[in-house]
Amino acid sequence: MIFVPNTKVNVYRGSNALDPDEETDYSTAVASNVEALIQEQQQTSSKKNSTAPRTLRQAYGRVLTSVGVQRNDRLKDNNTGIVWVVEEVLSNGNALVSMGTRLLLTRQG
């Protein structure tokens, strides 16, 4: 493992909520207490369909390749309770050295 984990997460898959933006939109735990690296990269605000501003936070993350994280999975940080949505699963550029699966994460709040 080349990345240095800064938290442990639970990985959830599936949906049982009607609102796709709802943070509790997960149903099945796929993995628990997975070591992960989550680094917040940017915050943007928008007013889509509303007068109230909405902050969108994006982060990059890494987990071991063996975890099998998929797009639209949820990662719940066990330390902070924050739920991140996996927007993209990015491939590793180095086939010889596994640096973990790289993830593009989004959080709204």
C-alpha cells in the first residue's frame, strides 16, 4: 500500500431513498472499517433551482484495489460521520505498483 490512510470508512451500495441528493441514500454495507485516504480538494456554491446557496465539496480518495468500490457507492467516514458519494473510479496508471483505487468523491452540505 503506497498511499497513507487518514481514516476508516464503511462502503455502502444501493439506494432506498427517493431523493438522490439525500445523504442517507444507501442501503447495503459492502465493506466496513476499510482504510482510506480522503483529501478535500475544492468547494463550490451554486443556486440551482433555489434561492438558497448550495455548497458542493469535492475530494479525492484512495482505497485498496481489493475493496472493489464502484461508481455511486457511498463512503461513510467512521471518524467524522461524513458521507461521500463516489462520482468516478479512476484507473491506476502504473500496472506494476498498486497505489490503490483512486476515487473522485462529492459531498453536499
